[in-house]
Amino acid sequence: MVKLSDKIYIQFQKVMLLLLLFSVTVVPLAQGQTIFGSDLDTDNLLDISTLSGAGAIVGSFGFEIVEGLACDIDTITLYGVDFATDQLITINTDTGAGTAVGAIGFTNVFGLAFDPDRNILYGSEIVNDQLLIINTDTGAGIIVGAIGFGNVRALAFDSITNTLYGVDLSTDQLITINTNTGAGTAVGAIGFDEVAGLTFDAETNTLYGSDNDTDQLISINTDTGEGTVIGEIGFEVVNALASCNPRIISTNIPSLSEWGLAVMTVVLGIIGILALRGRKTIA
């Protein structure tokens, strides 16, 4: 025969389980720590630490001047622009090897950025200072509109706020770019003279840049434009950056919240009192 106190204890276990299920908060999993870079001095794809800034060679592109990089973070497809042939290429992230997609139809396309929600690849060409949309199947580019800044060599797309950023090397400013018209708006001075690479890491919610004047990786404040040094890359001509880290989805580690602990303490006290009363009744 099951004692009353045993029944109460069983109910207590059920209550505790429910509390564990409903009184949780979420803690993000460990974030990615690398981004890709293009080094024009060695024609190699680099893997760059976002913690130290240090770069390491992944492998050769097989193309002479890869100026732009951008990544489709949903399919983990890395794109580049070969400046020597004015072609869009795809790049193997394991080996660095590039494969030609097709001619863009514009010369001097330096910056690339990818919008994963609309599946649009943007490019910046500096002959006429225009924003382009580039077909990822054929490589062909079409004009969106004039940016209004004379030397936009780097682009990055913030997939969290849907903001297209650029760096104007003529004024050393961070700018935002209207994706419907191409028009640029100044954010503020970066404080570095030659930021040629730019990328947004959706996993860490950080805008990164590569400064060829100091050979350093920097983080950039998207509100003010101000750059902060992370560390030396170790390569002299990193003219493009790209992050393939995905946006954080609901992959989390549960932990008890303060409210959950408080409720559990109260319930534990009540269950303890009921258990004592039950034993006295049986006795």
C-alpha cells in the first residue's frame, strides 16, 4: 500500500519537472571566431581570427586579383570578383580555389555584399560610382543607381537590420547605402586611412574591416563609424573580407531563471509542509 507521503513526493517530482520546463532562460552557444579575407599580395584566401586578427592561408584562388568577397550565409557560398578578368567567381572555402561564373559587364567592381533574405548580391563599381546587383547564376551586373561617393571599394550587408554598408576611401568614412536607389549616406569617420575590406558577421553582430595602411583587422561601430583595432592580420594587402557564419537561430542551452528559482523555492516549501502533515495523519 502506497503511503500518503509517497504520493505527495510523486506529485512533488511532477511539479519540479514542470518548473524545469517552463522557468528557463536561453544562453547562446559559442560564437564563430573566423572570417575570410583576400590577400592580393599572395592571391590566397585567408582565414582570419576575429579574436586576434591573425590570418592564415587557406589556399590559392587560381585568379590573380580577387578584390571583392561576399558570402551567402544560408548556402555557405562564397563569391568573389576577379579584377583582372571582370568576372564573378565562386570560391571553395576549404581549398580557396575559385571557379568562374561569368562576366559582370562592368570594370573596376571592388566591393561585394550578399543579402540572404532577398538572395541579392550587390557590387560597387568605382568608374561611375554605382551600386550594382549581380546575377549569381550568370555573373551579369545591372545598375541600381549612383552611390554619390567617389571611391566605395568595400561593401557589407547587415542581415539583422537589413542595412547595406560601404566604406568610401576618398573620405575614409563608413556609409549606408539605399538598396533601392543606390544613394549613400555618411555615418562617420572610421579613423583609419585605407579600409579596403568590409564584412558583417551575423553571428557576432559585428562589422569588421581590414585596414591596409596598418595591416590590421578592426571592428567598426555602426552608429558612429569609429574603428577599433583587433590585431595585425600578418598579410599586407587584404582588400576584401567575408563572413560565412550563419545567423543565430534558436539553438540554445536552457538554464533556470531567477523567477523560476523563486517559484521552485516556494513550491518546495509547500510540498514539504504537506508531506509532514501527511505523515502525521498516517501516524
